[in-house]
Amino acid sequence: MRFIVRRLAFYLLAFWVSITLNFLLPRFMPGDPVTRMFAQASNKMQPEQIEQLRQLFGLDERPIWQQYLTYVQNIFTGQMGVSISRFPTPVSEVIGSQIGWTLLLGGTALVIAVVIGNLLGILAAWRRGGVLDSVFPPILVFVGSFPYFWLAMAALYLFGVVLGWFPIRHAFDAGMMPELSWTFVSSVATHLFLPALTIVLVSIGGWMLGMRNTMIATTAEDYILMAEAKGLTNNRIMFRYAARNAMLPSVTAFGMSFGFIVGGALLTEVVFAYPGVGYQLLAAVQGLDYPLMQGIFLTITAAVLVANFLVDIVYVRLDPRVRVS
Amino acid sequence: MMPHSIRKGRSALALAALVTGAVLLTGCTAGGTAVDTSGEQLLTIPREDMGTFSRNFNPFTPNAAPMTQQAIYESMLVYNPADGGTTPWLATDWAASDDGLELTFTMRDGVTWSDGEPMIAGDVAYTFELQKKLLGGFDYLDSVEADSDQSVRFVLNRPYSPALYEIGQQVIVPQHIWTEIDDPAKDTNGSPVGTGPYTEVTNFQSQSFDLGKNPNYWQPEKQKIAGIRMLAFAGNDGANLAAVNGEVDWAYQFMPDIEKSFVAKDPEHRQFWFPSTGSMINWQLNTTKAPFDDVDVRKALSMAVDREQVTDIAMNGYTSPADCTGLSGAYTTWVDADIAASCDWTNHDVDAANALFDSAGYPLGADGTRTLPDGSPFTLDISVGSASSDWLSAATIIAQNLAEVGITAKVDSPDWPTVSASYEDGSFDTGIVWSNNAPTPYQFYRGVMSSETVKPVGEKTFENYHRFASGEADALLATFAASSDPAVQTEAVNGLQAQFAADAPVIPLFAGPEWGMFTDTRFTGWPTASDPYATLSTKSPTTVLVLTSLEPVTK
């Protein structure tokens, strides 16, 4: 219990540091959102309108410490302000309408990559030097080292444009309304396939290699030898004895990756025009949309910290050693 | 549900299998797009700079959903830069008083809002009140009075003839709806009531939305298409892909090598048209800095630039080089042919450039580099935002051109906010910058030459970044603004062209093309170079002319 409390204190400190950075960083960027918008609209806005827009957006001219106090207060009351690039939609609404898609895409891809990657790793290590062990790792590492953007574009072009097997954009067909029907769900699934596939392809190699390597170390342990001596079935030894102990690093990695899902699929979302938070973050940075940037960073930070905290708790259960230290 | 890690793995595998199954079942229908010619097909248009839409149809917000200003709300008149014509729209007629201080618009009879209420002059007066309160602008307006339901009078505090188009193109909102809205600046107006042809939001999703027919449109015979479908794209690439695949009917974005990548796929049905009616793109020199305060230097630099190369390479040949009137293709009726023909400083002529540099006191050294009169090397920076790849390559070409006359130019390309900050406070050397674009050349010349727009270095400005003013131009601009007599206006604009040609306040490069491409497999009646009743823009005031001209293809 004391361990968890100590960790919690640490995470609160980390949270405070990150929200403070989150507050400061956008304000160090050159330019301000209104002049940015003015420059983008090129000649469609009159210079006289700039002051008016500043007021409209409620851009803060108060001393920075006062802004900071309001900012911290707003975080704890859940108010993230109004987005500038999608004015007048509140930031929470922008993020809320998109985070579901990001979680669906990132979550599906992560779960598939983790499950398949780890299974491959377990099997590869178990039959060391076998076909699986000698063929898969080099191929997967090769695929994983492609620039992601390029791989995604290639998949989009080949399977979407040339072969026409999959839709090439958006989360579901235009003109559809979200509902719980087979047509809608299958539309979502077809749209999800390519983006998820590309993420799985690039990340699966890492999971496989990581699992394989810890597995190999574990299988050299004495208790595996003892289990074999006891005459247990191969599967039981592989999963219950070896894999279970070799899984710890994967659990950590899973927790961290889970936290990063929120911000991690940016390129995928841009290539496949998937309506997630990642693309919105890019748009927010380009438009110097401070409130939205802060909202998204905050969401990412919170997701990473919460995921890590949960991993810590799980660890206490899985690995008795951490309870002692 | 998931007690053990192994089970968890299995259920995830099952999920994966389920997804794959669904994909296989529907995969075959996803790619093929059969051409819908039922007559009920939606006019499909991509929006290349919005990855997602917000259900915001408030025309007073800068980020309103596309088509708010084009299909939902309408203005009193529509000006078409492609042919210089003006179409009466919500107003049938307008007149200026002799002293130029009053403008009266006669409103069209029988126009109703989409909720069935009549549109009256009071709506116009209310719209301007709201617009000034929320967004500012229209500083020259003293008051707007609805004299009757049919007539609205604008009282100006000074004679200002460009007002006609600025007022005429403001979209009008219904007073009876907007007076009920608590905070018009922040309301998202999710179910808009307008006079436009397509006002009904029939389906709104974050990446696509549909607009259906206005049930009470004032020219129902022109509502031939069933509705509009907008698609969201995070950039040109996705939108171009949709256009190339034939999934959209009408697109408005830059596409490289359009002849080959778009038209050649279906030459019978596909066309593009890029009239150079966009804003003039200039190479702006900071005239508060030496040597750019010297008109001979500006002209010599201009002569060193190979505009053919710039338009061919940087702009894919989609536009043509500027002449020394600085006027884009939107002002063909205003151009003084004599001045345009007499241009010498916008022609590429390395020898003449060298001679002018020499005579102006910027000698070429033995090492082949030019020096300033004080002996220091003649170097300059060209600042362009890194995101604008076309302008960036224009800047690179200019830098190469300058090497031929012994000047070292460095292309400086940080992100746009940094670049525009240096423009705004006057700390930049040179840069590639757009200019004002309005129905008359007044705003263009005011933006590049008027002393009203010049602020001292260090003070932030949002126009005339190059900080150039000319007293003669001020007088001519004042004359233009004070008169609505075409003869007087023409004479003033001719004077402004002569002044521009003499002073070279900025170095004009090329006019921005107004992008536009379409396929007529599902809809016909598009504007083209031979029938320029509108531009092919999906974002400009002329868009409504296209929307009310298209007809669905039915088989």
C-alpha cells in the first residue's frame, strides 16, 4: 500500500510538471492565433478586424501568472476553453467527438500487435532456431524499419486505390449515420482495416523480438528444467511457467503504449484522413490554437500517467519483488 | 469476461477474426463506385483544409462550416472576377447619391427565408449592425436604415466607392432568428435559416455532411440538384486522390500535373480551369532598409528575376508572369494597355539589370559579387513559410537568378508564424507575400502604396509589410474612392498603374490561379474558360452561381 501511495505522489508531481510545461510551451511559440488566421485567410480578412477577433476569442492579455492560476483552476474544474481553429466549439467537445475513433484505431492495432507479436515471440523462443525463429524476426524488423508514412501511403495506394479492396479515407462511408446496425459496423470495420493493419505491421516486430528475448532468458532458468523433469505438458510449461514470467517487460511496454495511443497515431490519421485526435493536434499546432493544443496535450499526459499508474498496480500483483523495494 | 491473460488473447484474436470477416463480406462493395445518375445524386465536394467539420453554420465566425456563405446565406449582389460582371441577387438594383455619401439598395420582391418568413430590408440593416458589432470592419458606414421593406439605405461618413461591392457581397441573415440568439458571436447556429438554395442540414458527421434543398427558395427552377455533400480532408493529397478516383464532382485545390493525373483518366468528362483571378503574389522588399529604399535597386532586382521560370517550375505553368501594372487577371477591364506594354522592369533582362545596378552605384567586384555603396557585400534574405512549397520554390529560383547578377540571396524558411511575425514588425529583408484582392483595383493599390497603411518599423502592421507610401498614389486613391463615375475611376486607376510602374513598390511575380476542376459524369452546366459565368471556386461568392446552374445527369 505504501508503495502505491508513493507512486501516486510521484505521478501527481509529474502531472503538475507536465501541465505547467503544457501551459508555457505554446506561449513561447512565435506569432499568435489571430495573426496566424489572418495570414491563412490571406486577403479575405480586413486588418481592422484583428482586434475584434482577439476580443471574440477572449485572448488573454493579463499577466502570465494570473493566466496560469486560471488555467490550473480550469483544469481541475474540467473547463478547457473554446477551440480557436474550430471556434466556437468547446475544446472538450472537439476532443470528445474524436477520441473515440483514436481509441478504436489505436486500441485495435495495439491489442492485435501485442497478442500476435507476443505469441510469435513465445513460439519463436520455444522452438529456437526453427522456421518461425529464423524467418519472422528479420522480415518484421525490415517492415518495421520502413518510414511509417511511406508504408501507410503504399498500403493506401495498393489496397485502396489500385485494387480498390478498402475505402481510402474516413471512419465510415459518407452519408451514413452512426447506429448499431450491421451495415454501419461493417463500414467502420472496412475503414479501420488498412490504418490498423499498417500500425500492426510496423509495431509487431518489436513485440515479437522483446518477448522472444526475455523468453529465451526465462527458458534457461532451473525451474523450467524442473517442470520438464516433472513431466508437465509442453504447452503448460511454455505458457504457465516460461511465458508468464517472461511477460513482465511486455506488460510495462503495453501500459506505456496504451498511454501513447491517444497521441501516437498522428501520421496514420493524416494519411487515412481518420477522424482522430492526432490530426486535430496537427491542425491545432498549425493554427496556433492554444486551447485545443493544451486540451489534447493534457489528454495525452493524463492517459500516459494513468496507464503507467495502472501498470504499477498490476506489477505489484505480478511481481512480488517490487513490494519489497 | 477476461479472467486470464490467455483468454484475453483468444478473445482479441476472435475480435480480429470478426473484423477480418466483416472486411471480407463488405470489401467488394467498398472500392467500386458506380455512377449514380438517378437524378437524386448529391453534388460531392471535398474540403481540403478541414480534417473534420464542426456543426457551425454561423456566418459571423471565421471557421464556419463550408457552404455557409455559399449555399445557405446569400448576398445582395454577386461579383464575378472571371468576366467582371455583377449579378443582382437579393437586391435587384442599387444607386449612389451624387455626393457619394449614400447607397440605396432595392430588395428583391418575393424572397423568403427557408422557414417561410419574408426577407425584408430590415434584415439587411440588422445584419450590418450585427456584423459591425461582432467582427468590425465597415468603418466607413455611419448608419444603415431600412426605409421600407423593399429599400435599404447605407449612409457613409466619407465618399468611398469600393463600398458598393463590400456591402453588396456581405451575406444577409434573418433578423427574426438572430434577435432570439443569446450570444451571436458564439452560437453555432446548427440548423441555419437562410435564403440560399441549399439550407437544410440533412446529415451531419464530423467528416462529411449533406445539405438539402431550401423548401422555400426564391428561384425554385434553379434548384436542380438534390443536395450537396461535403467531404473533409486533412490536406491536398487526400482531396486530390478523391478527385482522381472520380469520387467527387467538383474540387478546388492545387493538384500537380493536373493534365496527366486528373484529366487524362477520363478526358471526355474531366476539365480544369485556373483563371489567374487570385491575389497577385509579390516579392516584397522591406523599403525601410537600404538598399531596398532605392527604386533602381528594386527595378534591377526585378529584371534579374526570370518570371517564366518561376511560373513554369514553381507554379507548374498554371499562371502567367506579372507585368509592371501589378494587376492580376481579375482586373483585365481596368488594365491600361499602354502601361502594360511599356513594361521593362518586369521583363527578365540580365544585362539591363547589371547595367542598372552599376549606374545606381552597386558595383560588381572582381570576384563576381556585387557590393553596396559602402563596400559591404550585397546579400539578402528571402523569407517564406516552410509550409508553402510553391512559394518556397519560387524563392529558390529567385535566389538562383540573383546569383547571375552577383547577389547572394539566402532562402530563409522557418514556419509561417515566425515569417509573418518578421513581416509584421518590419524586421525582414524580403519575402513572398500575397496582396489584397477585391472587385476593383482600389484595395490592391491601397495595400501596396497608400500612406494610410504604413506603420513605422517596430509597430505591428498587418498590411503593407514592405512599408511603402506614395503621396501621388494617396491622391489618386482618394479620387477613386470619392467618385462612382466610371470615367473618373478609370482615370484614377490609370494614374495608379503609372505610379506603380514608376515606383516599383513591390516586385509583382504572378497572379494566384483560382483553382477549379470538375467531372461532368454526374452534373453538367459548369463554368469554363469559354463560358466564364463564375469561377470554379467552391469558396467564393460566385459559388452560388454554379450551384444554381448545375443540372444532374439522368439516364
